[in-house]
Amino acid sequence: MSREHAWPKWIVNLFPTGNYTAGLTIENEGDKTIRKEWPMNDPTQKARVVCKPCNEGWMSTVEEETIPILKAMIMQPRTMRRLNLHNQMVLANWAVLRAMVFDRLRDPDSSYFSINERHGFAKAHKKKPIETTHVWLTILPDGGLRGFQSGVHSRGSFDTEWRYLLFNCVLGQIAIQVFHWSGFSGTWIGDKDLRPAINLRKLDDPVWKDAIIRVWPRRRVSLEWPPRKRLTFAGIRPFYNRFHIPS
């Protein structure tokens, strides 16, 4: 196993250095939530969660393909550009890869994604996210966060009857969201009569139509960036938590 960066070095280098507090929250199925924090000199965090051939092979390729697209968006988030089908797939692959890395960082011995899913993603032709994965991008309001952060929320694991994972990633003013679910084919995740539950119709909820763009599954057209509308400060938390079932 090799030590993989939680945040790629090219992203770390985009933001100022300083004193950082690293954190980890573990949500249990019961009543207890564990929060751990520790000081760091910089935001570079590594963990032995991937094998060396993957880290230096296809994962490195995903990063190299992503840098010219995502770096330009982070540095100039309001510059008009078009995301063609290839750009959309590259951004989706990168977001899913980060979700898998942070999922493993939480607990390498009990991850959300199964080993077959991780291997399938690694070996997929031209790399594409696994089934029932959606990826969106949006832009945060001026005066918002200028650093980077992420959060992973999941219910269930690869060996449970149904499960879902929500990954939120903020890079300057760019926010990326990954939502994956499995073992469920109806409209609701959870019991809709015994809330909380997730209505899968939210995947295409028109309330977000002009403020976010979906890069996966692709719509088979090029997309305009940035979105026509920005999220308001009041709209950030509902966006982050729209697929979140409290423990």
C-alpha cells in the first residue's frame, strides 16, 4: 500500500499555507457520534488506502486529465466556458475518485464502496462512475469560502440491503456533490411514512435547475459554466444536505 493524498498536491498549492485543524466525524447507527480533531502544519494529509500501482497508474492519469479543466474553474470560477462530454466525464471521474478516497480515510476496514465496485471503477473502459451515481457542480456566493473542505455522509455499507453515500467537496467557490445509492429501485430511500427518508425525485428537482449543473449522468450535450444562477448563502446548507438522513 502507498500513501495517497486526501487532497491532491496541485489543489493544496492553490491555497495559502497556515495552521490547520484536521477533523474526522464518525456517525454510528446508534446514538453516538464521534468527533476527532488534531493540529496540522498544512492541509496535506496522507493515508495508506490505495495500492502503489493504482496510485502511480490510473489514479495519476485521472488527476492529470482533471488539472487543466478543474484548476481553471477554481482560479476563475466566473469565466464563461463550455464543458463538453469529455470534460463532464473527467470531472465526474475525479469527484467519484475523491469520494472513494475520503470514504476509505474514514475507516479503511469498513468502507461504503465494496472492493468489487472500486476494482470495477479502476478497470472501467475510459473510466466512468459506477451505476446509480450522480455528480453535480455549483458555484458559491461571493464572499464565501476561499479554502477547501469535504464531507462524507453515508448510511449502510457494501454488505447491507440498501445504502447511500453523499460526498460534498468545496474548492474555493466551486462546490461538487456526489450521490450514490444501491440496493434500492423505488422512489424512496428509507420509509417515507416514517421520516426521515430520501425522495429520489430530488435528483432532478427543478428548484436547483438554474443554480447547479449535472455532469453525470451526462445529458449528451455540452454544458455552459457557470450556472445561470448562484446559490444564496441560505441555499448552501439545503444543497449540501438534500440527500442527508440524520443518524
